[in-house]
Amino acid sequence: MTPTPARPGLARPAAAVNEDIRQLMLRAGGEEEREVYRRLVAEWVLAVRDEVVKAV
């Protein structure tokens, strides 16, 4: 089975996105922070997936 190619335009590694998530969790959790959290987690999932594909 051919691995899925890395997503074009993904600029940040998973570690950078993870750090943004950690910093966000240090702030108060309003609706805006929850939306940012959801976006960052989705970005992190894609970044981790791309890093795993690159390692294969």
C-alpha cells in the first residue's frame, strides 16, 4: 500500500502546534479559546500524520 503523501502547505511541525495548544490551555477557557483549541488539535493531528508518513 502506498503511503499518503504529506499535505501540501503544512508549514508547522507537530511540536510547534503542540506548544500552541499547551499555551492556550494556560489561559481561561472561553468560547473563543475552545474554537482555537479545536483548530489547533486538527492541525496537530495532520502534522503528526505527515511526520509519521515521512518517517516510513
